[in-house]
Amino acid sequence: MGAVRYKVAEAARLAGVSASTLRLWETQGLVVPERSPTGHRQYTENDLARLKRISWFRAERGLNPAAIREALDAEAAADDQPPSATSDGPENQIGRKLRSLRHAAGKTLEQVAGEIGIAASVLSTLERTSQGVSVAVLHNIAEFFGTTVSSLAGEEEADTRAVVRAGEWRTWPRTTPGVTVQLLADGRNQMDCHRFVLEPGASSEGAYGHEGEEFVYVLSGRVEFILDSDQFYDLGVGDSLYFESKRRHAWTNRHDGETVLLWVNTPPTF
């Protein structure tokens, strides 16, 4: 199977920016996409990972194009180096855990990325920043190392609270642009109880499956679920969906605003 290529509109959607922004970044030398035989831009997985980092540097750090280029060059030079003190905070725990698991397995970035089917630069960015991958890819990485996304996010390590008050939810490190995952129950439980907050256009960016059963209830907005690649469910406020987790599932926020989901998985295999 050939490498995936994205057109401008699709790459822009996955990166969370407009197509005109992608063209601007190209003129600024931040990203140089391939061209098809007919001259159309084609973005690779490597390009997509770079676009997400550019977006993050611009939005979270407020860097100008020249500073973003320097930051990206520095990251490329630092691939697979030990984490620095500045990247060792709690917000980077997913990256630190993945790096530790990879080293314990005696694997290089290229080996793990190749077996999972992603670019080594994507995995490197994730290890350094706990950011830059889709929910589907993060699940596949966790599965590769015999763990779960919830465990990587430190969900089992939290002090248990019998009551979690509204607005006092602990939040996972934000690995995926536009997706915020909040804990509705702490500690090591028989159920993963989450509050998913999806920005417009946010999605799993691919299908994934695992053991268990899942229940999803739409608190606000609208979401589309796809089960087994051919069953489509358009869910609005008050709608719910129950399915076996082993069925490959993908989802997208179809609302023009924020969509909020109550999401329960049992046993905790996500």
C-alpha cells in the first residue's frame, strides 16, 4: 500500500487551519508539500505532523515564521535525544512514558514508527511534547506497547475522589488538536468515565478497536460515528450509542460549534 497523500483541503482540516493558511506557510518556507504530476499539492504524514507543530508554535507560543523554522530545526536535530528538563513536566507525561517504554523494548524511533505505520518524526514529536497525533494513532501506539491510552495519560495514578465536582475534572495531556478528554471518575476503576470536548471539525482521524464495550451520550452539539467502516450514526443532543469496542470505530464533530460527549468504556481498555 502506498503512502497516504492529502490534498490541501484535507490537510488543512486535519491541521485545524484554513487552506489559505497552508499556502501562506508554504510561501514562508515552513512546509514544502510534494506536487502531483498535474501540479496539485500533496501533503504526507510527515507534512501533517509538521503542520500541527507549526500550528501549535503559532497558537501556544506566539512565534513568528522565522522563530517557528528555528524551533522545528532544533526539534529535528534533537530527535531521539534524552528529554530536557523543560520537557519533563506533568503535561508531557505521555511522551515520557512512551519514550521509557520504547527504550525498555530496545527499539529505535524508526523501528517503532515503521511497525505502527507512522513517520518517525511524528513519534519523536509525541515523545518530546505529548502532542501531534490523532486519537486513533495514539491508541495504536498504546496497543503496540501493551498498554492503554488512559494508562499513558496517568488516569490510574490520580488520587481517588468519591465525588468529582462540575468543572473540577482532571484533564489528559492534549495530544490531539481540538480534542480535550476530562476524567469523570478517578483512580483504577472497572470503567473509563470521560467527558470528551470536541472543537469544530475535531475527529479521531481514523478508526480503531479494542476489547470491551462503550457507551456514548451526546451532551451538546452533534457527532458522527462510523462503525465497521460502513455503518454511519449521526447523533444529536440526547442521543446515545452502545457498541462493542472491538468493532472498529471512528468519529467526527459535525457541529459548527463545540460538541461534548459523556463516554464510558468497560473494562478500561482505551
